[in-house]
Amino acid sequence: MSMEDSVQKVATAPLREQVQPEAHPVRALRPVYFYLIVSIVFFSDQLSKHWVQTHLIPEGPSRPIFGSAFLLTLTHNTGGAWGLLPRGNPLFIVFAIVAAITLLYAYHRMLHVDLLVGTSFALALGGALGNLTDRLSLGYVVDFFDVRIIQWPIFNIADSAITLGITLLIIHFFVSLWNEKAHPHTPPAVEPAEAPCSEPMQTE
């Protein structure tokens, strides 16, 4: 190797180290399974609402499932849970659209999406699309699960999926926090390069 080749190799080495190959997203939950979960939640929600609306009367008598603890009670909800913003259907439509776009963007743009996070995104997205379909087509959300052993608003499958997705995200957050405290990441120490020693000049 000539002297010119050696100098050129040394000069371009830092540039080669700086140019890193573009990182590809790593998803423990593949897109086909992600959209499968979204579809299952969405169609289960819509089919259950269709069945309830053909068998029950809005604000009419409830159908017991487990005695007086769990019933089916058909209600039309134009607002949020616990009577929040009873006439806020347009606002909740905007909120649902923004939430759906955010979930899709996060899933496809995050460099690393583990199984728990991907599943939570899919559940929340399917639920958001289910309730959004109600608000756009009917002007309200169809709710029918009536749990009376606790003071809880009437809900549906979409609400359940959204709640489960948020719960999984919270679990993932605390598990990650615990792992970071239990196994803190310390980058390896880099030893400084030794300066080349110059040979003393000899005098005649």
C-alpha cells in the first residue's frame, strides 16, 4: 500500500464511522397481526351493537345476564362517559379521528414496538374506529353493557378495548421503569488513545 493510499484511508475513516445505515423499525407484533386485532375489535363491536339494537329498546327494560349484577341495557350516548359533554358528539368525532391517526403514526414510525405496546395500539385503534363509526353514522354511540355491582357507566366492546389498551400501556410503562432501575444501562468506558511517542533526534 502506498503512502497516498494510507493517508486517504486515515482521512476518510471518521466519515465512514459517521455514516450509519438507516435503522429499520423493529416490531414484535407484525402489521398483519396488528390489523387483525384491529379488525376483530371493530367487527365484534359493530356486530354486537347491531344485535342489541334489534333485540332491545333504547332506555327500555334491561335483559339480565348474571342476575342484577350484569345486564344488557341499550342506551344512546351522544357525549362521553359519566354524562361528560352530553351534546359533544362533534368534539368526540374530532378527538377519535386524531387518536386513530396518532396510533397509526406511532405504530408505523416508532423504531421499536414490542408486543405489549403493539397490542395496546391495536386494541385502542379498533375501539376508536368502532365508536367513531357510530358517531358518524348514527350521531351517538350505542352502549349496552350494564355493570351494577359497581357505579360504572354503561359501555360497549369498543370502550372495553380502549380501556384494555390503555391498561397495557400503563403496565408496559411501569415494567420498563422497573427494568431500568433494576438493570441500569451504563455505556462502556472508552479509553483515551495514547499519543504516539516521537523518537528523540540524534545529534552527531
